[in-house]
Amino acid sequence: MTDEASTDCDDAVPDRVGILAGWGSFPVELAEHYRSHGAQVHVVAIKGHAAPELENLSDSLRWTGVLKIGAGLKYFESKSVRHVAFAGKVFKDRILYHGRGWIEHMPDFTCYRLLGSSFITRRTDGRDDTILNAIMEEYRRRGIEVLPITKTAKHLLASEGCLTQRRISRAQRRDIDFGWQIARQMGGLDIGQSITVKDQIVLGVEAIEGTDALVTRTATICPRGGFTLVKVAKPNQDMRFDVPTIGPQTIERLARAGGSAVAIEAGKTIVVELTKTVELANKLGISIVVQPAEASKSEIARDAAAATPKASCTDLIVANQRPSSSRTQVQSASSRAA
């Protein structure tokens, strides 16, 4: 992750800012936040994804196709925008595997140039990080900074603790602890952000279809319900794009599917419409628990390891010179110390 991506400056909103808006309420909340800080807001809204109310929350807006990357860049340049936020979901499965595929969306030349190696020649993979990093590099090359959420709207990120009236049970705690590292590994492979778990068994793993579809699919696997959704950031999450997000729709879908809890990561998960999300979860009996950020856990583990005495080479030599019964005891103690 670059220094730019890890910048941690609370709500440093530029005077003029752009939003590349996909699906969901995140772009709407971001536009409202930028306007409340007195910024000019210019939006490139993706057709079939972005919310119409963005038209009333922006100083200018252009609707464009999802693969019109060059057109979006030119629009921001025409408005003298030098800072842009990527916000909202893009339905990648619909773009690639519905109808005639991505060609149906009439990609422009810039899209072909940036993503042709993923979708035409197949010289590179089509993972989210691969695609989005290629797009961000083009923005950077043309003098436009892609803003991390931590720089301009840190308040949208979840804080540690239980957000709901209903606390998690012991069984749910076991499921969360069990699923957490598995979900992190899946995120590290850039496969997906979420898994569903019950009785310390993985019921489903998110891939290209997204979290909502994962939850719906889990309902068919576990019709008795009572499962937990675990949604985490990637181990080296770039906070400029693809940041884990939940909101009212997540809670509604989870309740319909029979889920009973959702676990997310503090400081690395966006909660849109926070008040509405929590009120809805309380009404539907869903627990929302925000786990400590993984980085903090790693630091604690490293500190603990550093404080644990290690067996020295001398200890091991002495152990090997002792009678076999004593040697077993010393080796066992050395193993425990290590």
C-alpha cells in the first residue's frame, strides 16, 4: 500500500472533489458529507448502478457507462477536479457474464488499453485489485489523486464494540473467532470479503457474486438459520477502493435468510446509514459486533512473542548431554518456552 493510500487525516476535504459513483448509498452519504464541508462536488455516475438522488447533491453530474473509463476521466478534467473518491459497488458478474459480456457495455479506448490484458489477451488476471490498481494508476498519471476513505470521511468507518442491543452468544463468538482468519485468508487471495459460518463450519464463501448473494445462497444451505456473517478487510486493504461496507440492506437480507449476527472490522469497514442500520438490526434481532482491527491484534501477538523467553543454544546443548528421561523434560520445557 502506498503512503497516499494509508494517509490518516480526519475529514481533510478538498475544495473541489469528484466522486466516481457506483451502486448503493455510500456515494450519496459521501456527496452529502463533502457538501457539508463546503466542497464543490462533481460526480461521474455509473448507469445502472448510481442513485438518481446524486443529481441533487452535486454541482455537476454526468451519467456514463461502467466501462467508459476515459470519458469519466475527461469529465473530471473538464471540471478541474484533482481529487476523486471511488464509492459504491459495481456488479462485476453482470458486466462480465450476463448477455454478451463486457463488450456489450461498449468499453472506450482507455478501457481497452488499461484492461485489455485482463479481458482480451488474458496476460494478467481479472481480480478486483488488478483492475482497480490499473485504473487508479491512470488517474495518477493524469494528475488526479484517488482519495482514501480515511482521508476525507473517516467518520463513516465502524468503531470497535457491539453496535446493537442484542449481544452475541458464546456459540456466535466461537463462530466469529473460527471464521475470522479464514475470511482474512480469502481476502488476501482477493477472492471475496465475506463468509458465513455456523457451528464452526463454513457454509459459504463470497466470490464475484457479492455479499448479498452469498447471504441468500446460505439460506438454501442452512434453512434452520442462526448463522453468522463475517466480513473483513483484506490483510493489506487499500482504503481507496473496495472497502468492506454494510448497511440497512445487508441487515434486511441477513434477517430474511435467517442469519443472526454480523461481525465486521473496526476502522476498516464502512457502515452506511449508521442510525438506520442499527435501528433495523435491533428491530430484527440481529447482532452487529465490530472486532478490533487486525493490525492491532498482530501488534499484540508480536509484543507477546517478544516478551516470551526463548531457549538458547546453550540450553539445547545441555539438554542433549543429560540422561534421556531428563532430556525429554528439558526439551518439552524448551518447546513450551519457544
